[in-house]
Amino acid sequence: MSVTRVELAGRSYEVRVDGGLLADVANQCGPLLRKKRVPVITDANVAKHWQEPVAKSLEAAGHEPRFLVLDPGEGSKSWAVLERVMDWLLAEEVERGDHILALGGGVIGDLTGFAAAILKRGCGFIQLPTTLLAQVDSSVGGKTAINTSAGKNLVGAFHQPSLVLADLDTLSTLPQRELGAGYAEVIKYGILGDRAFFDWCEDNGAKVMAGDREAQEYAVTESVKAKARIVAEDERETTGTRALLNLGHTFGHALEAQTGFSDRLLHGEGVALGMVLSARYSARKAYISQDDAARVTAAISSAGLPSEIAALGLNCSGDALAAHMLHDKKMDAGTLPFILLRDIGEAFVDKQVELSDVSTFLGEQLQAH
Ligand SMILES: NC(=O)c1ccc[n+]([C@@H]2O[C@H](COP(=O)([O-])OP(=O)(O)OC[C@H]3O[C@@H](n4cnc5c(N)ncnc54)[C@H](O)[C@@H]3O)[C@@H](O)[C@H]2O)c1
């Protein structure tokens, strides 16, 4: 088992990475579960595979698990579902000192975390992430949110979990495309801040995707360490360090918007393409070499992730893609910061990027193959 501490003044917590953690959840949580009744929020896909080991472990320790099983998908990060969750937690008489278990991917983690942030002005919660994306990214760092008609993640809170248990066994039931979407976030840590880890990803990405346990454990652990470091440095995204995690997200967001935030392009796939575009745009500005941009592209495509926007068949102009960026929530006083590369392993925030230049660049990329 690897254990990484997220160091935050007065609210430090552990992220444990191993197999078998859900089957041992009661023991892992120990005194954090102080009452007989334990509320667990999950979704139907996750429940099918992972409700039983969690229930068995809790029951064996004398607890009475109570499950709220929600519909899978982004649609559950809504006001309506939040209301349902809050009413259920209140009916279950959850109190401030209690912990709610969030068993699922980023959707369940974000929703449960936000519910925990506002229930009785804040109760505890424990992340049990079951997707690669949730294990390496969303379960660590305390960002919680729901979506509204105005956009994604616009209503939320910073609320840190008390513990994160990333059970590698859960990756075995995850659809391959979802594994890929999570892997995009893994390789992101290498590209943005750790060249040696990028090198490792170049050599081992295919193994992670093929289910190699040792490679998956290393990938998740290194990613968690990177995220923990960044969050400890800049918990509330005020110094710029945490903003680097948005590498690939501005380009990716435009592509997600153009494909209607649908299954046509998963968020992680958008991030993968966005990282390719960030690297190519960095090369266009002569910050990095064309060879390095090609290396980033090859590392992403060799893990089975999309790397060419021309292949999406978008049938739109560069201007149309760039226009989506104006609605990006990272817009700050009229300018949109872009995360670009000075080197592989060295990302930086560029606030001087001309949107018209980005639009020309995107037009070229749409034609390229
Ligand atoms: N809080 C943060 O810092 C942060 C960071 C990145 C992303 N996010 C959020 O995370 C969400 C995306 O997370 P996600 O990709 O985990 O999506 P998700 O929670 O929707 O899970 C993806 C799909 O996999 C299914 N699933 C989950 N675990 C499974 C398993 N072990 N076996 C079989 N099926 C399983 C789910 O039911 C769902 O259909 C988005 O809402 C995004 O905004 C938050």
C-alpha cells in the first residue's frame, strides 16, 4: 500500500492506494465511523460491482450501512439530485461529526463532497474513488461542486475529505474508455511538472491501460503525490500553482462544448486533445521544439487516447472553437490565461495569448491530419 499525506494546516489527511481497500473499508476508516449507521452514496453502475464488499465489511464491523444509489452520469451533479441527497442525509440523521462515504467516480465524489460541505454547515466525508480519474484527480484536493444551467461546477465549495481510499481493484470493472479518460490526467502530471514521470508514462502508458497492477499502482501513487503537493501549496487556487492543473482544459473545454458535452468526447479525452494542442501551440510560439510537441502527441496516442482534432469530424471553424473559450470560467478580467509549456515537465500560465492567434491555430489543426 502507498500512503500519501495531503498536508493542509489542521486538515491533513491520507490517500491510501492499494487493492482490497473496499473489502476492508470499516477497518480502514476505523474511528472516523463513530456510529452504527453509515451513509454511503453511490451510483447504479458502481453499486453493481462494489456495494457488496463495502456492505459486508461494514456489517462485519457491526455497522448498519445505508446506501443511496443514484443514476450514473453527469446529470446527477444537479440541484434536483442535491436536494434529494440532502433530504436523505437529514432523514438518516447525519450529524456534523459523522462521515458520509462517497463510493464512485468524480460525479459521486463532487456531489457527496458538496452535500457534506453544506449539511449542518459541514460534516465529514470519505472519498472511495472508483474511477482512475477520481483516484488521481477529483478525490484529492477538496474541490466539490454541482452543475447548473449556466455551466459545469459553478456552484460548489472547497471541502476536504477526511480520508481517501483508492482501491485499485475497482479499475478492473471500469470501461476501457473511462480508464483512458483518467489516464489523460495521469500523463498530465508528467507534462506539467515532472519530466521523469512523463518518461515513465511514455514507456508504461500501454501497461496501465492493459490493467497491469504494478503499473497502475505506480501511476496512481505518483499522480496523487503530484496533486497533494500542488494542493498543499495552493489549496484555493490563489497563487497560480493549482491553475497549472488546468493544462489542456481550455482547449479541451472548447472541444467538449463543440461536441455538446456528450459521450462523443469524454472530459478526459478532451483534456488529452487539449494537451496535444497546448504542446503544439507552445511549439508554434517557439517555447518548446516541434520534436517535444510530437513526443507529447505520441505519448497520448500510444495510450489509445485521441490526439488529432481533425479526426473528430467537427465541421466547424477555428473561430467557432475559440468562441467557446470566451465562456470559460477561467476568464479573468477579460483575458483568458492559457497553460503552455516551456519544456516537457514545465508548464506555465501565459496571460498574453491573443485569442485571434489561437483561432487561426485551431483552424489549421482542424484541417491537419
Ligand atoms: N473535484 C475535482 O477536483 C475534479 C477534478 C476533475 C474532475 N472532476 C469531476 O469529475 C467528474 C468526472 O468524473 P469521472 O470521470 O469519474 O466520472 P463518473 O463519476 O461519471 O464515472 C464515469 C462512469 O464510470 C462509471 N463507474 C465508476 N466507477 C466504476 C467502476 N469501478 N466500474 C464500473 N463503472 C464505474 C460511472 O457510473 C460512470 O458511468 C466530472 O463531473 C468532473 O467535473 C472533479
